[in-house]
Amino acid sequence: MDIIGMTNMSEARLAREAEICYVTVAAITDYDCWHPSHETVTVEMIINNLNKNVVNAKRIIKETIPLIEKGKACSCHGALKYAIVTNPKIVPAETKKN
């Protein structure tokens, strides 16, 4: 399935830099007019899909939060472990402070 949109790329990158767990949940409500093999989108279709997405999002949150609390979800907390390759002994104190 293709999803159009890149609106969360910067958030994902910043979360990685801050070693924060981050995930995108993409919930599709309709096909835009560009998709020739699908019927015309109606408000009723969008609302119906939106309601299904709410149920799915709640289930995802309910199942995911316990994993995060137990530290089993990912290794984001150590994402930058090898990001800095400069010998710490030569990094100026002011740079470390900043």
C-alpha cells in the first residue's frame, strides 16, 4: 500500500536525535481522486473509515504502552551510542557543556 505524505519525517529525525521512542501510525480514510480504480469518495465513507481507525488506534496504544514501560519496544534510548566518533578527551569543555 502506498501512503502519500512526508509530514512526519522531521519529527522522526528529531526524535531519533533525542533518543525518544517514536512511531508513525498512518490511518487511511479515503483514496483521493488520483486513484482511477476506486469509487468516488463520500463523506460517509470517510467518517466510517475514520471511526474504524479510532478503534484500531486505541488497540495499538493499549498493546504498545505496556511494551514501552517494560523497555521491550525498541532501542531508541541508545540510538546515538556510536554517533560521535571524536575522542571525548579532545572535545572542549564548552562544547560538552553546550
